[in-house]
Amino acid sequence: MDKKTVGLSDTFKGKMSPKNFTKNHIKGTKFTIAVSSAKGGVGKSTFAMNLALALKFINHEVGILDADIYGPSLPKMMSINEKPKSEDGKSLTPIKQYGIQCMSIGFLVDEETPMIWRGPMVTSAIKTFTQKVLWNNLDFLVVDMPPGTGDTQLTFAQEIKVDGVVIISTPQEIALLDVKRGIKMFDKLKVPILGLVDNMSSFEGEDGKNYNIFGEGGVERVAIDYKKKLLGKIPLNIDLRVAADSGKPLVKINPDHKISKIFIEIAKKIKESFL
């Protein structure tokens, strides 16, 4: 019997090839920055919230869009317990908190309601948030993306003008596998990658020593291998976690904290990419 190689058919590969799409600018914004992880559980949402506050700290008008339809975290992390208003029944007005314009599917449903939606419904929701939200004169819109490389990522990459993406990862090898997939996806779809962030890079014990719980240097190696910038390293810190859980982001309540200063430095680097 002849040996056969199992693989994707030429027809299927053709469907996966990049196509030309019309990318729509989000009204009311200058620059849209996606925060992506490709891997879940690496601190992406905490990073996105504090990045938005850091950009606000350096004197920019900022909005944040929680694009994780299945697992919205913005209401909890920004301590928002109200629904957005609609003056005309068609568009939504962002909720302002800590000087940041905010929008999330979590504002429209109860906290424990599961979003049991198929892909087309998710895509429709994303289009609503990017086309029918009245963002007001923003310098930066930070988009907290869901993990993975699925419908939401494709919608933003193909149909929405994303000016840059920041990829978050822990230095753990299993997380870096997904990061590499994410880098290749955004490169293939021609979305500029602003840089990588090494999150949970280490832990400082009571003895003053740093412990590399998730490994060491993995994100930096990937950045070098793929010719991307390393924007910064954020160590594990209980103050960051407590602030996120309490709905008061650390950069807002304590901008002089050593972790807040890292976020502010990353925000300055991101600003330099545009202004």
C-alpha cells in the first residue's frame, strides 16, 4: 500500500490565505490598541485596565473596550455597576470611570449570566461596540481581547482599523507556544505588533530574592526570535491583584507604586509608536 501524507487540502489552504478587507476606523478615536494574549490566564485584562489608566496618567483621553464576550472582566475591575445609556435607541454612550470611557457586554447582562453564543453573534456584538458606541474624542482606545485566535481577533484584524497590538505572556513555555501563534496571526493579517510584555516575570519573596516561578527569559527570547520589541517585565505582586479584585486599578490608586511605574513606562513606549 502506498504511503499517504495526511494534511490540509489545497482548497482548504486557499480559504485560509489572507484576503483584502476594508478596515473601518472606529469613530471618535485616533488610535486603537489591542491587548492580546492568545493564551488565557496570563493577566491580560489586568494589564489592559492598568495600561488604560497609565495612558490617562500621561495626559491622554482614553477609552477601554472589553471585547471578551464570553468572559467580560471590565465591570469588576473598574467597579462599574450600571448600564450604558442610549439616547436614540441605536447607539450606546460609554460609561466613564476614573476618567476612562468604558464599554463591555458585562454592562448589559447580569454578572453570572453565561454568554452561550455562536461565532456570528459574537461578531455582531463586536461590530456593535465598534460602530455604535459614541466614543468621545479619544487619543487611544484600548481593546481587551479574549484569549485565542478566533472570531473576535479575526473581526478586529480584518474589518476594524487596529493601529497596533500588544501581546502579553508569562515566560512559561506552554504560554509561549500560543504567543508564537498569535504573532504569526497578526503578522499574516498585517496588524502591527507594538511589542511583547513579560507578565508575572518573577516573584520577590520576603527574603528580597526574586523567584522565577514561570521560568525566565522566555518572552524576551521570543521577542528576539520574531524581531519584536520587549516593552517591559511585570513581576507578580499582591498589590496589583488586590487592586484589580477591588475594582480600583493600581495605577489609579497608587501611581507611585513600583508596579504602576512599570505600566507608565510601557505606556510611554506605546505613545512613542504613534505620537
